[in-house]
Amino acid sequence: MIASPLSATPLFHLGPATITAPVVTTWGIMLLLAGGSRLLTRRLTLRPSSGQAVLELLVDTIDGQIRDTMHDDPARYRVLIGTLFLFILAANWSSLLPGIEPPTAHLETDAALALIVFIAIPWFGIRTRGLRGYLATFAEPSLLMVPLNLVETITRTFSLLVRLFGNVMSGVFVIGVVLSLVGLLVPVPLMALELLTGAVQAYIFAVLAMVFISAAAAPQPARAQNETKDRTS
Amino acid sequence: MHLDWSTLALQTVNVLVLLWLLRRYLFRPVAEMIAARRRAAEALLAEAAEKRRAAEAAAEEIARREQGLAAEAEQQRAAAEEGAAAERARLLAVAEADIARIRAEAASAIRRDRTGQRRTLEAEARDLAATIAARLLARVPGAAVSAAMLTSLAPVLAALPAEQRGALGGEIEVVSAAALSPTEQDACTALLGRVLSPPPVLRFRVDPRLLAGIELHGTHAVLRQSWRAELERLAHELRQEDEDVAPVLA
């Protein structure tokens, strides 16, 4: 019997809060990412080691994606976008470990991620454009679009949530069904496909977050031109 | 569809905590290291550019010095050429002066040689003339010659100024080429007694070198009326003519 993918298994209670399996898995992922980062960045030098070179390549690639997608300085968005990508990737790939169910296969985790993006959009928009400028984006291209833009703000966040949840949960569910029917080795190709799906979903989530934030926090035309000159020079 | 709000809250907090952790332990140090490396690379490039500019400046300085050295070498060469020209002119002047001096010395030597040769020739000519005159006189009687000389002595004495005749003095030595006979001595005494006043005291002496003729050796003057005296006068006149011509030849 396969448990419902829509429900999380409670493991224990911590005061009034119920600690479920996705939360514990998330803690493990946090420990892995933060501890690994702490270990790898203890002795950074101008002449990088192999591990440092991989880290720098990762950060530089994230910066490049941010720069290409948002056409803005990547420093302001690096932490949010990089963390979202790394966490979702690690969470999706955690399904490779026996007995571990990826946190992103549960609605609460994806909702938490979407909620953070939902809050980040006005946060960066107001920081960049100011409150009036940010609110003015809802009236673009005309005032008639205000209701639709307001709805779109919610629906696109909801689409983030549903897209990630649906892809990861379906993959886990399909692998569980196949595993229960035909045995041990048959799901292996599906698990490999799930690795690719997990990476693509992490990338898509990060890119969509960048697009949504960029739409709200698009730089002013003059500023954009200056930064374009900086990049080309 | 059930949503566990406590799990949602916990996961939201978890992601926010992860944001802080990765910001602190991953993105910030790595980004700072990338920026530090970029700054180091830019500093290195700036240093390389500065060194390149310095090298270019040094190369320009070297080129400028080379040009300066070339110009200095050219000046030194020109100065050396001028010095060589001046030294050559000085040497030429010295050489010309030496040449002029040597030519003058040669001309002087030639004149001396010519004078010596001429004197030798004159002496030889005088001796030859004396020899010829002696041989000729040997064929003429001595008395006739003495008489002729005495006869020619009279107008000479008469033509002399009075003070010169007085300078002959009161005692006169009469020198003749051949010994005068007593008659001739008396004639001579008579002649001088007529011309000179007071009449001198005469002493007679023979000197064959006179060849012919008579010489009167007074106290303060000598009257030479002999062939030797004539020969010497001729030789003196010839020498005078040669000395007048010599500067023109030199």
C-alpha cells in the first residue's frame, strides 16, 4: 500500500508543532549544504584548490544566469536565487537515498519556496523602484490591466508551487508504483530520469523566480543602459 | 487536499535559515574571493601596464641617449677634423718655414761657397797675374821699369791734396820691387823733394812682391803705385761687383 503523496508522515512533536519527514529531510539537506559550504570555504586562496574552483564555477555560473536573465547586477539576487536552486536540486536528488522522500514532493515545502518568492518579488521591486514605482508596474501597460496583474501575481506564484510539486511528486509516485509492481532493478532508469527531471525543475524554478522578480524590479532605462555599457566594456 | 500549516511554517523558516547560512558560508566568501582575485588580476594587469609604460619610457630614453651619443660623436668627429686640419695647417706652416729656412741656409751656403771659390779664384788669378807680370817684367830692364814708375809717381803726388801729401810725413820708406840704383834713388829723392815740403828723409827697401813700381810708406799714409797694388785694387773691384750681383742671385 502506498501512502498518499499529499500527506506528510509526522515523526514527532516539538511542542505544538508536528515535525514531519520533509522537515527532518530539509534539516539534513541544510546541514549538508551549510556544513559542506563551511568546510569548503574555510581556506579560500587566490590560487584555488579543486573544491574551491568548483565552488567558484558554481557561483560564477549562477551569477551568469542571473545577469543573462535579469540584466542586472547579480550580487543582489545571488543568495536568493542560488539558495533556491541548490536547495531544490539537493531536495530533488535526495530521492536517490534509500528511504528518503524528497521534501519537494510535499506541498508544504514547495509552498514555502513559492511563498518566499512571492514575498521577494515586492521586496526587490520596492527596493529598486520605490513603492510608487512598484505599484505602478501593476498598471502596465494600462490601468485596465491592474486586476489581471494582481491575479497574475498570485497565479504565477501558485504555478511555481504546482509545477514543482507536480513534477517531483509524480516522479516519486510513479517510481513507487513501479517499484511495488516489478521489483528492484526496473525503476533504475526511471530514477535516472528523475535525476534529470529534478535538475531541470530546480533550474526552471530558479529561472522563473528570476523572471518574476526581474519583472517587478526591472532597472530604470538609464540605469539599464549604463549597466549594459558596463557589461559590454 | 490537505496543507499542514505547521510544516509550511517550519519549511519557510528552514529555507530562510538556509538562505542566511549559505549567504554566510558559501556565497559571500566565494564572491569575495572572486572579487579579490579580480582585483589582484586587475592590479597585476595595472602593474604590468605600468611596467610596460616604464619599459617603453626606458626604451625611449635609451633611444634618446643613443641619438645624443650619435650627435656627440658627430661633434667630436667634427672637432677632431677641425683639430686635424688646424694641426695640418700648423705643420704645413712649420714645414714651409723650415723649407724657407733651409732654402735661406742653402742660399747662404751657396753664397759662402761661391764667395770662397771666388776668393780662391781671385787669389789664383792674382797669383797667375803676378806670375805673368813677373815673367813679362823679367823680359823688361828693371831700370826702365823703375824709371817709368818714378815718372808716373810724379803726377800722382802732384794730384794729391796738400793735407794727404803732408800725411806722408817727414820720413818715408820707399819700397820698390827691384833695388834702385843710386841714380834712381837720387832721382826719387829729387822728385819727392820737389813735391813734398819740407823734403822728407828717405829709406829704401826692396820687396819683390810688388812685381813692379814703388810704394811710399809714410808716417801716417801709404801711397801705393805698384802692380801688386793695381792687382789688389782690381780684385777688390771685382769682389764689389760680385757682392752687388749676389743678392739678385739669391
